[in-house]
Amino acid sequence: MKILIIEDEVRIATLVQQGLEERGYLTTIAYDGITGKKLALQNDYDLVISDIILPGLNGIEVCREIRRGKPDLPVILLTALGTTDDKVEGFDAGADDYLVKPFDFRELLVRIRAVTNRKSGNQMMQSNILKYADLELNNQTKTVTRLGKTISLTPKELKLLEYMMQNSERVLSRAEIAEKVWDTHFDTGTNFIDVYINYLRKKIDKDFGSKLIHTKSGLGFIFQEES
């Protein structure tokens, strides 16, 4: 998942970047609004995190320009201004969420997940088919194919695969998988997540050259094509 950070305070931009990259996100930093706008419109990002008070072009205007050019690109605004009017102006400009400085980094992660999950949900409503590399999941017929070969999955394996495809190229912890796929808290004394990951690997990876499910030691799993 690729995130553009638009923030003129170098310390804050660096801290946010480091925190996100430690969790598997790919990030780019722009230190002014004009550069941030150009990067957002000319490149493919999954999310923009922008300060409001920026040199060149403020975050509200950046958000408006993004909405005109890429209406589906999620934007989270960061600012020291926390009044209701400020928030309304941000949302009116098309922001998906708004976080007041100083903020706990964990809260930013929660907002990122909420915004990107809403985006995934909207995409699923628009299309019943998920595609990644040479793998295709038809959510209406509950069928999975890879290179034209039909792969038989149990309902739980299908739900696990669907969640991983919706969150591809992002490290998923065992706790997140347990919560989102099994609707339960992860019990560190069990390895049922690993068992299901292995079931899935045998079915969608074993007989194919390119592997899609990868383990990140100490972190969890990531669904991405081998580079």
C-alpha cells in the first residue's frame, strides 16, 4: 500500500514515515502543498495524509485538487486546528478523515485502516470480482481461479483469501486476521491462523511459479507478487 505524506515539519513527516514503513507501508514525502498536489495527481497512491498549514498551497486546497482529479483517492488531513469549523471545512473539501495534532500514532493507524477498509468495501460493491496478478476471486459465484485453473476453497479459506486480496501489499498481523476474518481476538497460545495460511498456500501457491503469500517474521503475513 502506497501512502503520500504531505507535511512541511520535517520531524513529524519523518516520524510518520518511519512508523508507517515499519508496518509495511510504502511512503513518499512532500514538504509543500504544490509538490504534494503534483505527486498525488501524477502517481498512483492508495492514501494521502496531508497537513493543512503548508507552504505554497494549503492542505484544504490540495484536498480539493485531489478530489477534482482523483475523486476516489482517500485523504486524511492533519492539523493543529481543532475547531468544528476547521473540521467542516476539511470535510467539505473532500477529506475522508481529520486528525488533530498532537496525535497518538496508533490513532493514525486506526484512521488509515478505517478509511482504506471503506474504500475496499466500496470497490467490492462496484465489482464482485477481485483480481491480483494471475489470481481471480469471484465473490458472487464464490469461485477462485489462477491461470485459468479453478481452485477449490472452504468458506473460511475463501474469506481469508478475500481479506488478504483486499489488503494486498500490506503486512497483516495475526491479531488483525483473527479479528477481521474470524471475528475473534487472537489467542497467542494457538496457531490456527498459521494453519489456515498453510492451507491457502498449498492451494493457491504450491503448483504455481510465482508465490503470493509471504511470511514476515515477527510481524505476520503479506499478500504480494514476488518481485
